[in-house]
Amino acid sequence: MQVTKDGDHVNVLTNKESIIKGHNIRCERARTPKKDCKCQCGGKYHGISARLDDYYNDPHEMVIDETFGGKLWRTAMKLLKKKMTCTCGHTFPLTSPKGYLHDGGLEDKDGKSWWLYYTCPKCEYDWSWWKLTRRIRDGMI
């Protein structure tokens, strides 16, 4: 789902872009009270993305575990505990698979398609399952 505000684009599912051009995305994603805002907006945009997510009630990312089954879980198991070096230079184990409903994803035991990915704990880049499986194929992981 996408929301547009003042001509600036935001992806509500992933909150990767700021709603307000040049504004701090961490402030917009905050779930703390507006009075806790420490950026230049003074609380005006504090938590706006979090509130939009709540409003649209999107099926946010979920931790993928064995209860999902299907090709989704088999792929997650193939990647589990391998060490990944992110483009930021940080090396981390692939231990926390996450996903969200997506037509181009992997099917679970019930036939629902999920986009599987792992997030770099340092830079928060999301590595999709297909990028990681290609890296394994090419001997990079």
C-alpha cells in the first residue's frame, strides 16, 4: 500500500522513505509521545508513519518460523545461520527471517505468498531471499 502526502511518496508497509522530504525517518517511525521529539519538527511529524500504519492496519512484517511451512520455510532454513556481509561492511548471521504478504514471494503451507528477507542490524538494509540465494549460488555466502 502506498500513501501520498504533499506530493512526497511513502511506502507505508516498509516505512523506508520519509513522508516529508528531508525529514528524519526515525522521528516519523517513532512510537513514543510527541513531547519526546528531538528533531527540527518539534513533534509535528513525530510518529506520523507509525500512526498511518495503525490507520491502514497493514499486515506488517512477521517473523517467519516453522509454522508457515511450504517453500517459504524451506528457503528460510536454507539461509538460516549463514553469515552475510552487507554492503555497509557489517557481517551478521541470518537468524531472524521476516516476511510480508507479496504476490511475487514464496508460498507457505496454505498457498499464501510471502516476501522473505533479512535485515542488516547495522544499516537496516533488507536483503531479500532472492538476492541471498543468488549470493549463495555465486559463492559469496
